[in-house]
Amino acid sequence: MHRTFLAIAAALILLIFPATHSIAAGQTSAGDAGRIHWKYIEMAQVRLDDKAPLKWNVYQPAKKDKKDKKESNLVLVLVGHRYLMLDTQARLVYLVPLPELHAQGADFDSGDLAQESRIIPSTDWTARDVGPAELYKFTLGDYGRVLEVSLPHMPDLRPFY
């Protein structure tokens, strides 16, 4: 009886350990499929009405796969005390409630932040390549202020001949 109990306990531990090890190693489970890991962008810049806000940060989704372009148009921006998610392709701005963001060191994890009820009206969108960066400029409808976000281009590491 005692040996049977130990054998069952050992089998359960071996079954449970690989599952917890794979999650800890960064592999996602089925429940994490819609999660976004936001990485801090060091060389980004933010301007509000041609002035740098006192408090700001810029994040972009970490690329899981080079073929994953779905989230490449998303940008998370801290301006003052509020977070905004920009969809640069659809030209939409979403208000992000702070409880939706889960800190992971200097980065964040979140679920899907693009909910229609959180859209902030925005107008006058422009996107320009300004050499080493892509500049997005638009007017926030709730404040009537112009927000500029400059995102550095990722270096092209392909060899040229």
C-alpha cells in the first residue's frame, strides 16, 4: 500500500513538473494565446503640443515570430498619468485602464486592449518617415491636444552586396 502511494505521488509530480517548467520557461499555455508582452522602447520620443510631457514612456509588442505582423502596428504610450494604445494602421486611440496592465520589470503584459468602448476620438493623423524614425502625429479629441510619437526604425541587419 505504501509503495503504491509513493509510485502514484511520484508519477503525479513528474506529470506536473514539465507543465510548470514549460510555463516558467516562457512557453505559453492555451490561456495565454491572446496575451501581449509590451517591451519598453528606449529611443522613442513623445511630444504633446510640441513639448515633452513630464512623464512619458513608449512600448511595443515583443515580436514572438518574425512572421507575426498582426501586432506590429500597436503602440502603448504613457502620457502623464494615462496609458493610450495606438493602432497606427487603423488610426485609432484606445484608453487603457491601469488594471489591464501587469508589470513585468520595465515591461508590461496585457490582454486585448482594443475594445470599442475605450476608443478616444482622434483626428488629423499623419505618419511620416523622418530618417531614423517613424513619426505619428494626431489630435486627441477628448483634450484637443496634438500628440506626436516618434518610433525608431529597427536596424536592417541583412547583408548588402
